[in-house]
Amino acid sequence: MCRKDPDTVDVRFAFCFPDVYEVGMSHLGMRILYHVLNSREGTYCERVFAPWPDMEALMRENAVALFSLETYSALCEFDIAGFTLQYEMSYSNVLNMLDLGGIPLRSADRGEDMPLVVAGGPCAFNPEPLADFLDVVLLGDGEEAATKLVEVYRRNRGRPKDELLAAIASEVPGAYVPRFYTVAYRDDGRIESVRPNRSGVPPRVRKAILKDLDAAPFPTGIIVPYIKIVHDRVTLELFRGCTRGCRFCQAGYVYRPVRERGPETLEKQARASLRSTGYEEVSLSSLSSGDYPHLDRLITGLVNEHGKNGVSIALPSLRLDSFARGYADQLRRVRKTGLTFAPEAGSQRLRDVINKGVTEEDLVKTVTAAFESGWNRVKLYFMIGLPTETTKDLDAIADLTERVVDCYFGVNREKRPRGLDVHVSASTFVPKPFTPFQWEPQDPLDVIRQKQRHLQARLNRKFIHFNWHDPRTSVLEACFARGDRRLCAVLERAHALNCRFDGWNEYFDYDAWMRAFDEAGADPAFYAGRRRGFDEVFPYDHLDTGVTKKYLWEENKKARQGETTPDCRDGCRGCGLEEVCRTE
């Protein structure tokens, strides 16, 4: 934990994670920014998490404001309150933390003495459902942008808030100030335009891009919690971005271009992190870790150096076509961690539609190699409700899973481990901004449930465990993923109806959310279940990831034709980031 005297610093920054401590402390982005900001002289970054409802009730009963862990300061006492938006279902917690921390919800209601409320993270690429509550949004990589934000704040503090925000909008890379833009709507509810209402504000805000990951700051002396957290381990980021082009995947488009860390850098980070924490697991994390060109060397080196101390290596994000038998043999030398693969769709036709780029044979080879190497637990992730999906595609999920079981029994009895366990998870497709599928509708709730029942019946077999996500949360995700500023009223009403921790089944109240939509005069079907035309203005069209809308539309058309797009590593596809990629 970083200790500084709050009275001796220029800027106090509260890093707010809108979920519980156990989840937030596992987040690599929080670890990085906590390190980056506290490395800056004159800045003190402290951590703030959402309390469980029972703790919140006690805090409200005793008039205790939400406070930081480092100095127990109320949230309203900070200069900047920065929220990370990892998941749409955390939005209600953002509002609740502001309220519990003594900060008025709406930006327009906050006085000059109140903190700036800032947001970043993947969901910040469409911040419009939170626009009325946020002062600043940081788009893209946060290491340099957050530091620049603090510096601009320090130089301009004391000026009227609009002047401070104008300085941030003009000087901080990727900084978007919602109040400086006006939205006009058509009679049918669609957006007519989003335009600046202040001179000097760019019509489009371009995301910040950190070009050199090897030179980027990375925390090795991380905080080790006293309690067990969700991911209690050292996490190394192999690279940022992805070249695969899966058409449903927002991260694969908004985090382009790919930037890699060298194996020497990663080995040094692992060595220092293990020494300072005592952890016994290193997770090699990226959107598709198997695509890292030096993975074989890295795994071998880490196992050779740290395996004798009982340290295991985990690969949480492996593609079927990038998993090699050699990796399996290296990983099992210390301790077998779980293997998770994501075919996403059961049929080859649908995998081509989503541009997944893997085949059934890839899965067969991969799981066979895993079983022969001593694994007996495999997790498979699929999506249902994908564009053009049919009943045959659903049946193909069951057929593919059954073939995995057959692969296990096809391995020599003396080689395969005992006790096969195949977990199958089916999430519901959610159309995300800045993807080729952002124009697509989501299946209605009753259709999603029908598909889940169909799969449940087909996967009712020994050794197979099937689970699925609550489709009602997926409907809300779809609403807020492509939502506009009119959803601010829905969020505010949902907060008044005690909606919070909506990503947790025990607290999610779908009926309260539907009441909030109704009382705010908003229709969930307008946001989740409606197909968009190419000429429709999205709420986030004035925000720029670097990938052009035209390219995404061409990918959408190719999906309809079942045409795949090769990996960007095999040649440029003209997505719009060519100039940036050439400088890498």
C-alpha cells in the first residue's frame, strides 16, 4: 500500500472500482494506474471500492461516507474521482458510489468544490448512458493520459470548472468532455447529430495510444491482499490489442493496434513480481495469448526458472489453433491449471460468420493433446443468439461438445487421467460498439430462453456440465452498450429503486430495471432489439478508435456472406490504423 501525506501533495486521485474489493484488486488496469499515479511526485492515488449492500446499509445508518482504503478520506474530499468502466452492469454502482461518497450524481449539480468525476476502461468508448454524470472520459490507453490529466488539473485548479474542462479537452490525449457536445434527435427517436457546443472542441475525439509497452510503467511491487481475491496471482500483459478480427469482439477493435512486450521484459517483470509478492502462479494475459510470437521461449524460461519453487504458469486466453502440445507439456511440469477454450459457435458456417478462424479439427487436436498430457478438465465457451444463427448451429454446439468427450475416451487408457469434466458455458450475444455487429439486433428474451432450454436438453449427458448466463442481464447490457444520453434518466431512476451490483445474481432486480425504463419513458427494445441501418448515427460516432465505420460495415457485409477476413499479422486489411501500425 502506498503511503503519502495528503497535506503535502498537489493532487489527490481516488481510483474507484465499481465492484467489491475481491474483484477490483484482481484488475491489472487498477494495479497499473495505481503504480503510475503514485510514482508521480505530488500525486496521491488511493483506492475506493463498492461496499456490499449490508455494509452500505450500516454506513448510511451511521452517516459514514464512502471512503478510501489508504487514508479513510471521504470520496468527496478528493480532487479527482476516477472510475473504471469494465462492464455495463456496473453502471448502477457508479451512481451509488457517488451518492454514498457525498458527490451529487449529475455533473451540472456539482459545485466548484466537488471532485472531477472521470471514467475510463473498455465501456468508456460509449459513455453516453453516463454522460450526465461524468465530467471527463478518457478513451484508450490510460498510462500517459491519466498522468497528463493530473498535470493539466494541477496547472488549472482554481479556474472555473468549464475552463478547467476546456483545458483538459484540448491538452489530454483521448479526453472527452460530454457537456461540450449537444445531441439532436429525430422524430422517430434516432439520433440526428452529435456536435460540439463550444469553440476549440474537436468534432471527433481520438483515443490515446500507448506505443511502446516495453518502456511503459508496470507494477512489480503490487499490493498483496490479506484476503483471497478472484485472481490471486501475478499477471503479465504479453501484448495489447488483437489482430484476429472476431466480429463480435469489441476489445479486438478498440485496442488496436497490437503492441507487444519483449520476452526479456516479461521475464524481468515476473522475477520482480514473484520476489515481492510470494505468489505461486503467473498468468500470461492478453486477448489471445497464444498469438504471442515468443510464447514457447517465455513459458520454457519461466518454468525453468520458477517451477522449482512451485510456481505454475496459466494461459487464460488460448485460441484452439494456437495451443501446441509443447505448451501442454511445459505447463504440466509444475501444476496443471484449468484449460479454457472458446469455439464461440458450434458450426463451421457460423464460426465463419463471426470470423473466428478455427475449425472442429483444431478443437479435436487441442483437447486430445490436453488429455494425453494429463488434463481432465476442459471449459468450452460458446455464444448463442449470434447473427444468422439457426437451430442447426445450436445442435452443432452439442455435437462438438460430445466429440470432446469422445476424444477423451479415444486416448489410451494408460495415458488419460481419470475423472473427465467438461464444462460448457453459453453466453448471450450482445451487440457492442465499434464492432462489425454493432448494427445487429439482439434476440428477444423469450427466444434466448428457448435456445437455452434447447441446449440444456441436448447437453444432458454424463461428464458434461452446462451453464448459461441470465439473459435478462444480457438485455440490459445490449441497451447500455449502444445506448444514448436518454438512458441517464433510466440509470438515475434505477438508482432510486435501489438497483446496485447488477452483475451479481443475488442482487439483480430485473423488474426494478423495467420499471425504471418505463418511468423514464424509454423502450429497451429500441436499444437492444432493433437492427440499425448503415446511415444511422450512433451515440458514439463522435468518438474515434481509429478503425473506420466503413471498414466495420464491410466486415458486417462479409459476415452475411459467410466470408472470412485473414489475420492482420498476415497483411494489412485497411481498417484505418495503417499509419499507426507503420510507426510501431
